[in-house]
Amino acid sequence: MALEPVDLNDLRNAKILLENPGIAAKITHMLGTPIEKGFEMLPKAWHAKVGEITQAALLKAFQVAIATLKDAPGQAASNHWHKIAVATSGGLGGFFGLTAITLELPISTTIMLRSIADIARSEGELLGDAAAHIACIEVFALGGPQRRQEGAETGYFATRMALARSIGDAAEYLAQKGLSDKGAPALVRLIVKIAERFSLQVSEKAAAQAIPAIGAAGGALINALFIDHFQDMARGHFIVRRLEKKHGREPVRVAYESLSTHIDPPA
């Protein structure tokens, strides 16, 4: 099934968003300092701790973020206000230093998930559906091009395929049991898998904040960039989902893979 020109244009825009530079490249461009220097300043036990922190943040966010939004498909998303809120939490985290990330990350992750759900709603998702809830948390696994983790699939559709089994199990459980038992094993297994990918971006954020002289202002800027990145991931992801509902997953995937994201310079 061929996609109409308007849908192809939407899909191209989604691919541009989903395949854009990762967090590390954006932070490096903003700071003018490679964040590899920040990685050298992280505590030795950081990499062992970051997964635990990230899993806890995602589970807490899932418990509270989406419940505060009502179904209103097509309603414009409030990206600006969510960005201000996350920047504020980042400013406080930057003021108190790297140790504050245990407290700051659950707050910023909850705000980001609420923003992701807001974007999902604007693309026609019904937030009362378990599948929409799962699709929102899935966005945290979509980091764009980034440093490779051994054994980690890369690319938008490869990431979705790698998570498909866990997503199906979690969505089935939530559809049957609802949101009353968020510690369900199926949901926990999915969050563990997503945290493995999201923790990479969290480490990059922490490394940037570990650079001397970042402070509160730098923490706010880094968090603003952090949420901006995942707002882009969410917009691209839910454009693709909208088109999949219309045309089917496989035609959209084939069209996505065939599209170029090259933008010709103006004449």
C-alpha cells in the first residue's frame, strides 16, 4: 500500500526527528566541551548505580505521570511548560551537584513522561488505552544515534523489535488488570529493558553535569536539552504510530527505510 504524499512527508519529518544526533553530541555542541571529560569525573561506582537509579525513576514516573492527563486526542501539546519545569529541576540538581541526581532524576523523568504523553495525545493517542501508556514509556528507549552498547540494537525499528515481546506482555497485563498493580512482573521486565537504554542518556547527562563550573545554570540548560531531545523522539514515534494505524506497520516500515533525511540547502 503506497502512502499518500502528505503521509510520506509526515513520515520523513518523523525520521528526521528519530535519527537526529544523540544527547552527547547535542550537549557537546552546547557546552563546547566534549563530555568525555565529564565521564572521567564520575564516581567509580557510577556505572553500577545508574541502572538502579534509572529503573526506579522510570517506575515512579509511570505510576504518576500519565494519570494526570485526560483524553483529548488532537489537543496541542504544552512542550514549553514541560521544558520550563524540567529545566527548573535541572537547575536545582546542578546547584547541589551530582549527588542530587538520585532525587532529581525521578522528578525530571516524571515531567518528561507527562510531556511525552501530552505529545502522544496530540497525535491522536487515547491515553486510557494500555497500549498508549506502554508506547509513552517506550520513548525513553529511543535515544537516536549514540554511543554503542555491546549487544544493543540500534535504529528506530530495530529498537522497537527488540522490545516487542516485553511490550506485548506488559500491554496485555495492563489491559487485563489496569494500572492498579504497577509492580507487575511483566511491567517491571519492560522497564528494566528500557532502563538499559535510557541509562546511557542519563550517564551522558550526568557526565556533562560533572564538568566543573556547570552549576545550576548549566544544569538547567542540560535538562532543557534533555527534554527537548525526548520530545523530538516522542513526536517522531507517535507520528509513526499514527501512520501505522492508518496503513499498517510493514508498509510504514518499508517507506521509512526508503526515505532520505537529507535536506537540500536553499538555492
